[in-house]
Amino acid sequence: MIKVKKNMKQVKWLFLLLCVVLLSHTAHASSQVSFMKPGSMMRVPSSSVEESPYLFRTGFASDLYGIEDFRMSKGVFFDMDIINSLNVGLSVIQPYDVTAMSAADVEYGFHLTKRVMAYGDISMAVGLWDFVLRDIDGEMQVDNQDFSIFAVISTEKMVGETGFNTYMGVGSGGLSRGFSSNDSTTSIGVFAGFLFRTGMMSDRGGINLIGEFDGGGLNLGMQIPLTAEYRLNLGISQLQWLPNFGKDNESDLPAISMGLTLAIPRAMPERTARRSRISTVSDEDAGTPEAETEYGAELDSLLREADATIMGLRDSLRISVQTVDDLNNTIAQLRQQKSVLEDSLQSVKLQQHVMQQNINLALKHLSRSLRYFYAGDYIQALNEVDIAIQLNPNLSLAYARRGSIYYKMGDIQRATINWNLALQIDPEYDDVRNILKVLQETRSRTGSFMKNN
């Protein structure tokens, strides 16, 4: 009795903490496909007082929105219990974008469910759903807007081979769609569901009928066992929008849900029946070496097959994790390269800006030198030209101006040097070329005259 009270107290504090987290979390609905989440329902979480009867479950499912062009969301999933009633689920989904009328990018989901209480036929579980990795703005990123946190309480009533389970809970993300709007920051909603075990085909697990409210709409479904391992899933999602089925330009669409689940039982029905037959035979027959050898060999074979399957799934999961790590490393390298290119572009723009400022300031000093030149103050005009050349050494106009100043000051040699520098910078500077040509002709005539006299 003391232990039960202690467990109830722990559950109480855990539930209060979960509510605080839920109230502080904002999200919007993600793309969903029915029958792909851990548990026995279509789109809502569930809990059970019993341990999972399966080693693991896997399969595929799809939601059909239109028959003419087969508009559908589709995906595959895998889930299993690992330790202490902790269920881990993985899913790969290609959702259908009803607004764009086309298939969206593939997304990878991670789901976690943990049973925290079992008392009589009542149990409680908490979990994290829709931890989704998808393509956002051209990069594979975790989309925290689809992240869902939930708590669910279930009751399970059995009468013979028939039973009735109910599930009620609170959740965020996709489980709060019916309570969110564009003008509200509401991020928590309620969901509910029932599962009716009919008892038909009970030797294969039984036909189950499902009804649920997933936070945004009503869903009805049926689970039909084809064999002890395979189960056919059929249903209708978002039943309230059934008149919109197959319509274009509608954001609220129902879906016909279909899927197939492979569940590997912890104890195969054939093995269970054989174990029952062995237990009902006489002690003399049960102790025969032939029966013991046959049973042991079949049990060993089953265990080896289960171990091989689990090892294969673990290897696949390890490869998937490594692939995600490689993608993250590639994304980090691309971001680094982008930062380097942005820095280089910024540096070039800064250099161009500084160069343009220097050109403007140099032209300002050249304008001042021209005023001093016409005023006859050649020394001050020369100082202004020297400042302009220091600011921008590639202005042919500055060297041409300095050559003209030296010419006025009577220094023909320096004038010639500066005019040649201006012509070297700008070979198309015709005014300077003409000055040098006239100066050369004048020198030639002067030399010829001096030689004749």
C-alpha cells in the first residue's frame, strides 16, 4: 500500500511537470499518416496495463485524398519496446501538400512513448511525438514546430474475447489543432478515442474497431488480422470533411487510410498451441526424448530468426544515424563556405567604397589646384595635385595637371616626365599626346636652327 501511494505521488508530480512543459510549448500540426505511430490507434497515443505482446512492429500506410490522380501521403514505420515499457518509433513519410496540390519533401520522424503508471485496468503514458527532420529552405533541419508532447490515460475492459478500451489525453503540436487559430497562441489540446475488440477471428488477434478525435477531427478505422503476424488497416480520417473528398483547392480534406502492419509476437500462436498440447499429454509422453528434442529445436530456430531480424534492424538504424550525421557535417561545411564568401564580398565592397571616396576626394583637390593655377599660385596648385596623387595614384588627369604646372614654372623636363606618366596611364589621352608632339617638334626646329647658325 505504501509503495502504491509513493508511485501515485511520483506520477502526480510528473503529470504536473508535463502540463507546465505543454503550456510553454507552441506548435502547429504536421503532416500525418494514419496507423504509423506507436500504439494501437490511428493518430492518437494509447497506453496499456499489459506489456507489449510484440517484439517489434513494422509496415507501411497511406492516406488517399483523391482517386482520379491518386493524391496521397505515404510512408513506412518501425517501433518496438526496449526497456521498462519504453516504446521507440521511427517513420519515413512523404506527405501530400493539399495547398500546392503536390507531394512534399520526405520527412523523418522519431516518436517516444513511456508508460508511467499501471493500476488495475487503468494505465497512463507520456511521450514525445513528431520529432521531425525535414527539408527547410533547402537544408535538412529539425522542425520544432511539429514537436508534440502528450499524456494519455486509458482503461481496458475485457469480457471473454471481447473488450472495450478508452483513451483520453492532452497534447501539443498535431494533437492541439482543433484548439489553435491564427489569432490565438493556444498550444495544448485534448484527444480521445476508443477501441472495440470484437472477438471475431480471435485466433489471429481479433478484428478491432477504432473511433477517435485526434485534436482536429474524427477518424474511424478497422484492423483486420490476415494472419497472426499481418494485420490490414482500413479507415477514414477527418470524417467531418467527407463531402470535400477528391476536391481541388480545398485545405480541409478527408482521407481514405490504408496500411499493412507486420507484428512479430513475443510468443507465436503455433508455439503456444504446441506448448499447450505438450502440457496436456501424460507425464510419460511429455518426458519422451523425441518430443523434447523437437520442441527445443523449434524454439532455438525461432530465437535465432528473431535475433537475426533484430540485428538487421539495428544495423539499418545505425546506418541511418551515420547518414544523418554525414548530412549535418556537409551542411556545416556549406554554411562555413557561405560565411567565407560573404566576408570576401563584404571586403570587396568595402575596398570599392574606400576607392570611390579616394577618387572623389582626389578630384576635389584637383579642382582646387585648377583655381590656384589660373590665379598664378603655382606652388599651391602643385601641393593640391600632389595630395590628389597620394589619394589615387592612377589618375592620369593629376599627372597631366602637374606637367602643366611645371611647364608654367619653366621646368620643361619635369613637365615632360609627368605628361608621359599621364599618357602611360591613359594611352587615349589625346590632349597630352598633342602637347608632347608639339613640344617634340619645337625642340627639333630649335635644334635645327641652332645647328644652321
